[in-house]
Amino acid sequence: MIELSRTDSGNASRSATRAANLAERIYGQLKQDIFDFRLLPGDRFTETEVAERMGVSRTPVREALFRLQRESYVEVLYRNGWRVRPFNFEYFEDLYDVRTILECAAVRRLCDREKMPAQLEDLKRIWLVPESARLEDMNTLSALDERFHEMLVEAAGNSEMALIHHDITEKIRIIRRLDFTKPPRVDATYVEHGMVLKAILERRPEPAQMMLKAHIEESRREVRKITLHMLHSARQDAQGRE
Amino acid sequence: MIELSRTDSGNASRSATRAANLAERIYGQLKQDIFDFRLLPGDRFTETEVAERMGVSRTPVREALFRLQRESYVEVLYRNGWRVRPFNFEYFEDLYDVRTILECAAVRRLCDREKMPAQLEDLKRIWLVPESARLEDMNTLSALDERFHEMLVEAAGNSEMALIHHDITEKIRIIRRLDFTKPPRVDATYVEHGMVLKAILERRPEPAQMMLKAHIEESRREVRKITLHMLHSARQDAQGRE
DNA sequence: GAGCACCTTCTTGTACACAAGTTTGTGTGC
DNA sequence: GCACACAAACTTGTGTACAAGAAGGTGCTC
């Protein structure tokens, strides 16, 4: 497995299940439930419900829910339960825009540096490989694609920017999951990432930004095709898996 | 009083004291305590302490503290109390950078629109006035300056970008407060804001961005001068006021 | 049958009690 | 005087009880 762990600088917004803290565990599980469509946008639920399902009291559940609320995954209805925030396509469009802005700015900063940071070496090793060495597993590739963009921003050296970008990436992830039925643009992704990297290494900010923009625009186009019907199918699938 | 309330789109991260929710009230009060240096960076305190001072139980206090933690104003020390996050100048430098990036992007988008949004009219009424009509009260001006930048971003029409920018503005506010001893650059601010506005209205993105960048750079320069000594004085002042 | 008042039930909001673990002070042995 | 063990005092983490209020069903009136 290729290891590309995020430099854990930020306030523990890591997923997974950490033993120490019940609230943190619940937080991670709930978020995963949302990503995996076991909890679908618009679904309503109560604190007690979650507490019983997870086998803990309401206290840590509430703590987890408040965090998810702040990150706008769920919302509380005053004394009337909670709801997974319904899909709002404008919201995702906006997030894509901000993401593009941040990544382009990061690329520009990278081109301005005299010495390229070490992270770029890692990216080269992954994306600038001969066609025969390209990976094919979709899940791995999807994760690597996400990391490519995150690492570009991290490499620029502004950790607040990286944190914000990371949050955005996570928020977008849920809608990218819906796109999994399509044949992935594996070759295109390799080519495009490779070109962006090369342009950065050659310190040509304009083309690098252009290509990056086009590349993000492509995945945004896919997202635009996502309809409420796909959401419905996802619900069916998720229930089938249970 | 000039009214320029933020379009309340986001998740209630408003300050002030709202009656409905104890936790929200505590949240606002704690944040204000931090901004007013009644709680100084590095100060340690406990949940019980805050609960008693505010006359409520620990539950809403904890909820408020977790929110402030997520927004990186405070941090919890495992079973060992809480602490106001110590000053980290790199942190503020990074925030200034992201702020510049977002505002420049907003300006570019504004110049691309065929019809200018209504918010710009409000800004014109405030900043494009004859010298005789300029305000002088520092507190008002400081608030208006903050709103100028926020409204630029809001006018660009991307509400996620506006939310992120708003959070950043709030985080920077605490350090700008330290700068209050200096004579404010009242005239310069009027001139610079005016020039940025005019450039936008004339749809000249490059000069608009340049001037905005220089303007932000100026306030960043002030912030750079802030030393730990000023923090110390602020503590003295705050204690004197109590 | 339609509309309205009421009441039950369920929800989150808040307070409080206890558990788990850290820090700090105290006393003892040397 | 110093080092170490121990205990007491706190601190946050978690569970639980109760309060305030919303929603929806039920029965009454017309």
C-alpha cells in the first residue's frame, strides 16, 4: 500500500476510530456513515437513536453531532431531531470554485520557490511513471487523486490554506462517491497530473494553473451530471449492503 | 449607526448573545473574552471555572468550548484543563495570505460579471464620499474596514468562499485589536478602498487586485510589528479595566 | 365530515453524579 | 537535603435524570 499520510498538523479532524475518545469515535463513524450513504442526505434521526445504535450515552453523540454540524454535514431541528444536510448542488459548485482558487494559488507559490519541497518528489514517484507502472484499482486511484491535490497545497507551505483545502476536499468527497459507477478517467488523470507536475518543476505557473483548472473543471463536469436519481440509487445500494 | 449586517446564510457562528441557547451565549461570551483580552493567549482555565463564572452547568460550557476548539481559539489538555491557544505569528501570516488569495479571486470574479451586485452600491455610498464626509471614529472605521473586505467577497456570489473568508477575518481580528494604539490610517484607507472600488467598477481586474493586495499588505505590515511585549501590555490593560 | 383544542409522546437542552486519569503536594527513608 | 512513594485534590470524560418545548394523534364540537 502506498503510504501518503497527511502531515497531522491540524486539530484532530482525522477520521477512523481512535480508542481514547468515545466522542471522536462516534464522530468518525457518523461521518463514514454519511460518506457511505448509510445516512443519506435528508435522512432524519435522533440522538437517542444514534446513542443506542453505537452503544454509548447521548453525551458523546451530541459532541460528535455538534462537530458535524459545524462542518455542515448535519443540522439540528430545534427540539425536533437531526437531519443529514440535504443535497444542495450550488453548495458543491461553490466548493469546487474555492478549491480551484486555492490550488491555483498554491501552484503559483510553488513556482515562485527557489527550492522545490520534498512532497513534490513523492508526487513525481507516483504520477510520473511509465504507462506500464500505472495503477488500476479505482479505490486506490481515487484516494491518490485526492492526495495529489492536497499535497500540492501542502507543499506550498501555508498550513492554514492546507487545512481549509482539506476540509473542502472532504466535503466534496461525498458527491464524488456517487460518480463511482463511471469508468474512471485513469489515463487522462495520469496525463493531466503529470503535465501539471512538469509545468511546476519547470516553473511555468501560467500553464500549470491552466491545466490544473481544466483538470478540476473536468471532475466538476462529472459532478454536474449527478442527479437526484443517482442519490436514490445510492440509497438502494446502501440498504442492499446492510 | 451604519447598518451593514452580514447576510446570515451560514451556520450560526454569530457573536453576541442570543437568548434561545445557553451554549451559544457562552460561546459568544468566551469569544468576546478572548477578543477583549480578558482571556489572553496562553491563559489556562477549567470548565468548572467558566461554568461558575457564567452561572450555568458544565454542559453548555463544554459545547461552547468544543466549538471554539474546532475554530482553533482554545485547546484542551487531556484531563488537565483548557488553554487559550498561544500566539503563533506564523499562523496569522498564513491567514493573511489566504485572505489575500480569496479577496483577489473575488475581485476578479466581480470584474467578470456583466451586472454589478447591489452590495457594491452600499460600499460606494460609504467609501466614495468627499473628504468632508469621512468618518473619524476609530471603532466604527475599524468595523467598516472589516466589512468592506467581507462584502467584496460576498458580492462575488460564492457563499462558501464568503463563509471561509468570514472565519478568517474573525481569527485575524484579535491581532488587529493589538494595533489600536497606533494612529489609524484613516485617509489612506479611504483612498485605497476608493481606488479598489473604482477599478472594479471600471472592470479592470489587474489594477484592482494589485491595489487590494498592497492594501492588505499594509495592514499585515502593522501586524508584523506586534510583539509579545504588546501582548503583555494588553494583559495589563485588560486587568486594569476589570 | 371538518375544524379545533387538548393531551400524549418524543425531541433536544441542561444539570448533576460518578468514573478515569493527571498533577501536585506531603511525608518518609536514607 | 534529596529522591521516591503515596495520597489527596482536581480535571475532563461519560452516563443519567429531569426540564422545556414541538409534533402529531385523538376526541370533541359543530
